[in-house]
Amino acid sequence: MAAVILAVDADALHRRDYRAAVEHVAESGRFVDRWRLDSRPGTGPGTEAWLVLRGSSTQGNGLLGHGLVLSEPYQVPAAGDVADTGWFITVVFDSLLPVGEQTGPGVFESAIPGGLPDGAAGGSLMAVPPSSEPVLRRLWRDHGPATTDPDELPGGTFPPDAVRQVQVNRYERDPDARRSCVAFHGTSCAACGFSFEATYGGAGTAMIAVHHLVPPELLGNGYQLDPVADLVPLCRNCHAMAHSENPPLTVAELRTMVSASGHMLGHVVSTSELQAQADARRILEGGPA
């Protein structure tokens, strides 16, 4: 099954503390949830899941989010070792809109002309017709979450196999922490030395990314970020390379890779620096001081 729709009503979302899920995705880029269904779904790991708010006859249905199914269908034993009558799948949501910002009346229906199936308000699931998938993606690009980071693509905007996501953490997303880091370390990449400002002028001023040196999952709950000691500026290429492995590559490892490939750190040498180098060579060779 290529993609499915998870349809819920507003009351079901409230019981799930949906607002907290939206905040978690905004901070960390993902939220893992156990999703209950009334019958065994014919879906498995890797299936795309679109979250839809089931509306009333006047409000219509609205697209709320996107994620991926992580598990095979399973049942959870209840008290007394009696299996629950419902089935569950584990879903990781990578893009969510707050309730009230979902696609408006009539917009979702353009993607799924047949509408949603009847079923339990909190747990219906339907397969997405192949012809509807590109329509859903266009709808999500036009009405889904906005991002200020050019490297970030909201989940669902393109097929998962077509893009490579760089999973940044909440500290790397924090604008105040980023400003403090760049104010201290400068705007050049700590790994390769690339400067957006030197290359593109003023248009590149805010383009450098920041990278957290210690994986957040290794930190305790009481951890307090030090933007100077914990964050370093990285260009988009080096940031993507750092997050290409888990745990991320260190800055030292990135520098070694850059050096081994023949690309050395450097900067534009001024006339005075060239003269100083020439004077130093002359002195070392025994010329007049």
C-alpha cells in the first residue's frame, strides 16, 4: 500500500494532546505515536500516512499532517492478558499543522474526490488512490507548514525517496542560540572554511547553519545549552555530511575528510599579507631585515 489516510475528529485529537505533538515536531522534526484502528490495517513499515481532520457537513475535511508508518499492525495486551479488540500501528509524524490551520473546506476534497470512508471518528484508515498522491503533495506544498530554512522540506512535500532530510534538533533550530553561536565563532564553516558572506555578499549573511556537537539524546533532562561551547557554524554541505551518520560526524572528522580530498581551509590573502610573507622569506634567506 503506497499511502494511507488516518482520519480523526477534533475530540480524538484533543484526547491525544495533539497540541503537544505539534510543538514536538516543531522542535525536533518528528513525533512518534501509537495509532489505534478498529480493524487490522493492510499496511506496514514505510507506508506514508496523511493525517486528516474529519469535519462536519459545513466545515468539510482538512489535511493536518504527514508521517510514515514504522511498524507492522499489532495488538496490545490489556489487563488480564486479554488482547485489546483494536489494532495499532506506530507512526512517526514529520510534519503537522495546528488545529485551525488545516486546509480549508473543499480543498481536501479536490485531492480525494470520493471523500473519506465511514468509520470510527478516532480510527478510520483508507488507502490513497495512486492518482491522488501527486494532488495531496501539491496541496501540502501550497497549504502545509512553512519553513525558514532552505534545507528543510516539510514531510510529504515530495516522495520520501526523492529527497534526503537533514534531521536537525531543537537546539540547532533555536534562533537565539544560533545568533549567539555565530556572534562568537563567526560566519565561516568550522569544518571547511566556506563563507557565504565572502562568496555571495550581503545575501549570504544569514545562510550559515549551526551544528550541535553532542547528540541531544545523550544529554540529561536538566541540560542547559551553551551556544558558544555546544554549537559551531557549519555550511549546508558540511551540516548534511555531519548528519549523514548516527551519531553525527565530529568537526574533526569533517576536517579530516576535507583535507584528505585535497580541499584545504583558506581565505583571500590581502596585499599586506603577501608583502609580509615575501619579507619573511627574504629574511630567512639571509637578505636585509
